[in-house]
Amino acid sequence: MTFVAQPYEQFVDDLLTALTGGVAREEHQFRETDDLYRLAAPEVDPRTIVVFGQHNEEFLLFERGTDYVYSAEKEGIVWQKEKRRPDEHSFFYVNYYPPEPSGPLTDRNPGSVTTTLAEAIARECAVLHQQMEMIYESAFADLAAGASLDHVAALLGMTRRDAHFAQGHVLFKRNTPAEGDIVIPAGTLVSTATGEVFETTAKRTLRRGRLSVDAPIRAQAEGAAGLTSAGKIQIVNRPVFGIESVTNEKPTLLASEKETDASFRLRMKSALERAGRSTVNAIKYGLIEDVDEISETNILVTERSDVPGFVDVKLGLESHADLVRRVEQSIDDSRAAGIRVTHNLRQRVEPEGASPPGSAALSPGKAEGAPAAERPGPSGRTVAAPRAEISTDPSQDTLPLAVRVFLRLAEPNLAVSQKERIEDEVRANVQAYVTNLPMGADLIYAKLLGRIASAEEILDVHLSVSPKGTQESYQCNLGMAGQKATVNIHDIAVGLMEEAVFLDVKVQVEASPQAQGPAQVSARLRQAIEEALLDALANATDRLTQSDLKTLVGTTIKATDPTLQLTPRHAVVIDAEYEETGRLLKDAEEVLLDPHHVPRLREPPAIHLREEALDG
């Protein structure tokens, strides 16, 4: 049973009831097995009954006729089935008047002397109750805050972090402008030549075309050991691809903010579990505490249901010797005697010809809930299923993804810089969602789609996700098969939906052997060829080829005007221009089309007789 503060209004009612001849705060202890609670007085005015107490660990004024009824025959309170009731073993209280109350005071009206006196006393009682509730909560780690939480933690010999840890800023740099966005995750370790180690406390992105980006850091060692002068931090402990150097332009200072209540509370709970060594969380929190690279999102600790005493640890990290050593040391410090713990990190060298890290093969047989025609098929076909389980190399700890996003903007006539800003925000949202997925958690397609479409500037979204290095694309939930989903900012392709691809089609014809007299191109033939081409564009999927259009035009000419035929060479010439990118294709053998491309004829096809120059 918990302590719940009584509100001011209830104190006023209690005092007025007692001062004006009623019965105040008649106490009863609630038990689920009892429905009837007899009142002390044999005669009660049912209209004056007020019942209050604790429900779901909160103060509640129960409703007469709904939560309970007064039985005059049984002279007591009867609690109703399936309605709100007091918490088990908690106390509830009843205020009431007899049919003919007697007493020297009778005026309960607002502003009366009796009411004014009751309100003054009730205010002091309510303040006292609030203070008592705060004292009660201060004894529990889940409820205490600030200095009270520090006192609770002191029982475990723990103190709040960061009050004595040096902090500062470093500059990650390149010698040439970045060709694409480079993400520097929070927790990136940098150090001095003499071994003082610091970690970044927030994620930063070196944007395309820039040379440097600033990031906040905090010392890993407490006190003066974290103080260093300007220019001493020069080493990135684990190289970040695209970053060439790091430096601190100013010295570090002992000016860090204190650890938040939430993070301190989590660390306390992990310390308690680790001390007992009796749960899988003892191992989990031990690894998070001891190994900087491990967080809540890239670890999964499970106990085998079929074999008692066996625990499996899966980490979504790239394996290397130092990491393996620190993980195994932490596991040994956290596990109980007799418990065997295995992990998925290995110090291995990939054999020649093996699949590179992150490669994955999609298993068509595990696309759950989709009709057979919609399951993974030939290379490049989009698979639409409620959920697809991805079958991967079990020796890999992570599953790199590739994401393609096509947008329709609410305002199409935006400047290039505005479009680039929207695209950068989409990439950041996608990467943040995937990065924060817990180890082994499914990628929920609708959640990712919602993150992208939430921006006011975006009207519609076409989204597809695939394991990196494969040809299949998915528009459904993806099961990670116990692996940690990852995505590099360079693997998030963002473009605009319904980009027009303008085509200029030129056709050269000549007189056929059946022709009699001079050859000429009729308006009827021009219209027939244009209609045939428009129909072909409307039904185009992934490409338009010169040979297919040549066959189509030849068939149309034969059906419309047999006196003409296509010339043997340069019969059909296609020029194409992609509206958004400005890409040009001259005399193309094929025009590739993505799902967001819309092919259009810029103007009616130009039809020339052989004696005329085709390029006109």
C-alpha cells in the first residue's frame, strides 16, 4: 500500500462535517473478498454519504450509485461488481450525517465563520500531506528526484556522475570538401597522445561540401585527469570513414552538467541487478556500463528456455580483438557461478570469396502473409507483404540496409536549396529511426513512413527498404532475425516523385515496294504513330528500348499505310531529358525508368522521309 496525499477540498469537507454534527473519516480497510461494510451509526441520511480513498495508487472520490450503494436494510456500504473499488488492503473513509444532526454549529455556507475556519485548517493539512507524500516518494528510486535520489543512491555507495568530469569541444576535419554527409555518432572516442580519452556526447553530421564540424566531448576519467590544453586531442580511437583529423581548439574545463535523474536511476537499477548476479539484466547492464560501444539499442540478452543456465548475448557491433576482450571481461564480472554465457562476437578473418560483411540473401519462403504472386521473385521486383523475415548469414552481427525514398512536395516550385534541406531532413529521420531500433527488433514500415511523411512540406511518400547489396526491395515490415539493423547515410537515396522524363522521338520512313507514285506521310499516319507511342509510354515500367519502339512504330505503319516502311538504319531515334536532374541522353538505345519517373513526349514525333535529313 502506498501513501497518497489527500486534496485540500476533501480536508474542508471532513472538517465541516465534523464541526456541524456529522461523522467524518469513518475508516474501513478494503478486502476484495468483502462487498458489505457496515457503518458505525445505525441510522444514516443516504443523501449525505461521501466515500473516498485510494484507487490505482491515486486519491479518488467514489461515485454513489455507480461504484457503491448504501443499503438501509444492511446498514452499510455495498461495493458494486466490475466498478471502481479501493486498492486491496488500503483504507477508505466515509463521511455522513444522521437523519437529524445536532450540534452548536450548523452553517456550511461559503463565507460563514465555520467554513472560513475549516478552510484555514484544511490548507495547513493539505500542505502537510503534500510534504508527507514527497517524503514517502523520496525513499524509492523510481519516485525520488534531485537530492533525494542522491541520498537513495548513497545507500548503494553510488554518486551522480558528471559533476567532476571535464568537458569541451573538438573539431572533426577534412582537407577537401566532403562528397557526401558524414555522420559522427555520439560516443565516438578521441584521445591525446598521452592516453587521456574523451567521448562525444551528441551526434554530429559533417555536411556535404564542408570541411569541419564541431562536437561536444566529455572526459572518461573523473577530476583533473580529464583536463587537457588546446590542441592536445589529435587521435580518433576508431577511425570514422571520411574524417581525416581531430583537434580541440580550446582546453577542456571542469564545467559539465550533472547526470540526469533518469540516467542516474537507470544506473542504480543496473547496479542492483549486477550486485545480485541473478538476472539476465545483470549481464546486460554490466555490458552497457563497462563497454562504451554498447547501448540499449545494440544488445540483446536472452536466457535459453530449453537449457537451464545458458544465456545468449547478441551484439550489433563489428568484432575486433579489444572489443571481444572487454566484453568477455564484463561478462565474467556480471554472471553468477554456474551460468554459461555465450556471445556472437568473433575474432575471425573472412576467407577469400566469402560474402562481405552486411551482405544478405532474402529468403522467399519466409515472406509471411503475402500471396504467392507477391512474394520475392525475379531480381528487382518489389515485394509487397505484411511482414518479410530476412534470412542472413548468422555469423554477421549487423544487417546493413539500403533505403529509397521518393517525395511529392506540397509546393513543387521550391528553390534547389530548399529541396536539398528537405532531402537532408528525410535522410536524418530515416537514419535516426534505424539507429534507434533495438537489437533484433523488427523494422516497422508504417513507423518509418510516418517519420518521413510528418513534415508539412511533404505531400506524399514512396518508400522501399532492402538489405544492402541485394536487388529485392520491400514495402512491408522486416524481421531482423536477431540482428541489429544499420543504415549508412550514403545508402539513403532521396528523390522527387513523378519526375518527368521528356522524350523526343524521330522516325525515318521510305517508300515500300508496293508503293506507286511519290511517297508522302499522311496526317492519319502521324496521328496513329503518336497514339501508339503515348500508349507505350503510359504502360512503361522500368525501361523504354529503341528496338521495342522500332517494332511498335513498324507495326503501326504497316497497319495504317502499307505504302511506307521504316528505313533499314536510324529508323527510330530517341533523345531523353530527365526533368529534375537535367540528365540528357542522345540517340539512346534504352531509357531507364525508376518508379517515380513519368515518361512524356515533349512534342509529337518527327516523321521524315528518307531523302530528308533525320536530324532536320
